[in-house]
Amino acid sequence: MEETRELWNSRKGFIYAAVGAAIGLGNLWRFPFQAYKNGGGAFFLPYIVALFTCGVPLMILEYQLGKKVRGGSTKAFRTLGKNFEWFGWLQVMIPIVVMMFYCTIISVAVVFMVWSLGHAFGIVNWMSDPGKLMGMIAGSASGPFDFKAGISKYMLCFILVVWFGNWIIVKKGISAGIEKSSKLFTPLLMGLMLVFMINSLRLKGSVVGLNALFTPNFEAILNPSIWVAAYAQVFFSTTLAVGVMIAYGSYIPKKWDIVNSSFITVLANASFDIISGITVFSTLGYLVNNIGVNFNSFGNGAGIAFIAFPIAISTITTNIFLQGIIGFVFFFCLFIAGLSSSISMLEAFTTGALDKFKMTRERLVGIISFLGLVGSAAFSTYAGFNYILDIVDSHVGNYIIATLGLIETILVCKYYGIDKIRIEVNEYSDFGVGKWFDILLKYVTPVLLGITVITNLIKGIRSITVGSLVFGWGTILIMVVSATIFYKKKWENKSDRD
């Protein structure tokens, strides 16, 4: 089986692909504000603890599970027990749903790229007031059911570019498509972000922002919610429990080092979190110091990238051409971050489906890309982008991902054997993992993920609305039904079945 399955050509290419999958648009604004709201510098202690007690062990588990079974989530869960295949299908439904709205956000970055070039050549002048451009793109709606509000022609146009990128890369396969593009995208992304971080530190007032981010509130460490937030940040930012890392692990050659690769992936993603935090808060410190806004003026989401950064860029230099070129590079950086994550999501489902069904990669990726494009178009409506996107994102992220991470850990420990995983990864690793690995995945990780799931569920029940019921829980229901349909279908690739 290993002889006929496509494999990564180089370990460097695999690492770049895995790191690119973990690094996404959310790193730029989610981590900085998680730290800011949860004790500032004190947040880094639970964050670092979470990296080594949850992020690394789960990454090792998923890489090794994929490598051993030579398959994605569907085959991996089926290996644990025939009836558990259903959980694998539910897991790979997550990236399909996420891609639909994620690609819509990426399309906004592409619009800003184009407008930045227009700014550079004097065609449009928008950087000093990016809110107008964002308003033109996103429009407005009165609520999630305001379907008459309209659709964004800008997003609708540029999601075609994003989905074309997804399709053209993933249909080429692992080595010729994902690995080749990742070798270009990931180091370029890291290099560009380092440049922006260094420049942000030069801005007058950057110290104000860094003090806001890093000044520790040590009393916060005693607050259990801070620890839950830290584990949630690590868990979600590393792209675990959504089928991506199991799929990527399934293409790892037999004698490659899993432990070292897991540490590199998790710590590279954490480095990007910190680089993003420094960049964002240095920039916000500059705006606070020079314009008089406060740290929450732009929210804690996309407003940071699409409103705060253009304003900061416009005040760095008075040269219109340079403003536009810097803006283009910044939004190109966002585009790369988004695309490297979205191709990994597409691959998660593709691997799971190809393991079970006799279908060419080109045809399957084409079908998924078309359906994904239709879904992204729905999120390009004003109601979809301004309301439904947040509802779907919070429900999938808060209830499904953490729950499946918990189930995955429990099932692997019980039916595969965590000690077996440890022995297998140590066989070809430069440095092995000890009994601590077993303890973390048997006891620590399930307890922490269990607390996260229960906490999120209680919050969700208390804040339930008609919109969350229809679009949030409705999406989860569609995922459950879809997973059941795929699970019930006959396993066509008999050599891959058991």
C-alpha cells in the first residue's frame, strides 16, 4: 500500500505545507486579542503550557495515525472501529464548511490587493479612509434573514480567483501541487510578516501597544477561564481535529521523524502568533498614540487587517506609490496565509473521500471546488457576510471541532493504544517521547477539551437566538446528515478498507 500511495518528496516541503496549513488569517487577529483580553503577558504562561501539553501531543498523534493507516480521517477512524468511520466523515465536513466562508474573507484581501495597486498608480485614493472601501465591499444588512439586502459583486467576483487557486493546486496532488506551492508560500509569508513586524516596531507609539499586549496581570493566571482560552487558542490555531494533519500524515514516508516534525509545526505556528501579536499591537499603539483611538476601535476581528493596517500604512509615508505598494504586499501576505490554509482544508476532505471511493483526484477536487464556490457565493451576500458567517464560524468552532478532538483522543487511546502510538513514533525519531505522552493524552488533554466543550455549550445555550438556531445548529445538522450519507455508502476501494 505504501508503495502505491503518493508521498511527500521532501521533509522540508512537508513541514512548509503543515505550517502553512496551521497559519491562517485568524492568527493575525485572534491570538493578539486573546492575549490582550486574558491577562496580557500573563496569558503567555498558560499558552506555552497548552502548546506542550495539548498542541504537540495531538500533532504527534494525528501525524502518526495518518502515517500508520495510510489514509485520511475516514480511514483512520474506521481502523479504530468500523462504526467509528462516521466520526471521520463528520471531521472532514468541518473544512468544507469553513472553506466556504473562509474563501469569502480571502476574497476581501484580494479586493484590497487590487485597490492597493490602484492607489499606487493614483487611480483610487482610499488608504486614509479604508472604512468606505470595506463598507462598499461588505455592504449592510439588518440581520441574518435580510436576504433582500443584496450581494457583494466584489466578493462574488474575487472568490472565483480564490477557488481557482484552490482547485489548480490541490488537483495536482501532494508533491506537484501542495508541496510545490507551500515551498514558495510559507517561507514568503514568514519573511513578509517579519518585515512588517520590524517596521511596526519603528512606528512612534509602538511601545504603547506592546505595553498593552505584554504587561502581565498575574492575578488572571488564577482565573480558570484564562487557561481554557489558552488551550482553545492552541487547539484551534494548529488546525487539529479537522482532518488536515491526519491527511498530511498519511503521505509521510515510513522512516521520517514524526516527533521533531510535530514540534516544528506547533512552534512555528506559535511563533507566527507572537509575530502577529507584536505587529498588530505595535500598529495599534501607533494609531492610539497619533490618532487618539483606543485598542478596541477596530474590533478584534477582520477590522484590524482591513481598516487599522491601511490607516497605519497611509501615515507611514506620504508617497502615494509607496503606500500602495506596501498595502499590496501586506494584503498579498494575507492572501497567501489564507490560500495555504484553504488548500489544506480542501485536501482533508479529498484524502478522506479518495480513500473510500473510486474517483480521480481531478474530478473530485473539481466537484468540491464548484460546490464550495456556490457556498462562498451565499456568504458573499450582505446578510451572509455580516451575520451568518459569524454564526456558522462560532458554532462549528465552539461545538464541533473541540468535541471531535475530544472523541478522537479517547478513541485512539482506547482502541488503538496510546502506548502503541508512542512506540511507533519513537522508532524513527531523533528524540523519543516518554510516558508523559501517554499521561497527557489519556488524562490531561481529554479533561481540558471536555471542559472547553462544556463551557462553550453552556454559553451557547444561554445565548441562543433564532439566527443561531437556523444557521448555526442548522449547519451542524447538515454536516451530521451529510456525514451519515457518506458513511452509509459502500466502501469501493477494498484494499484500503481495513
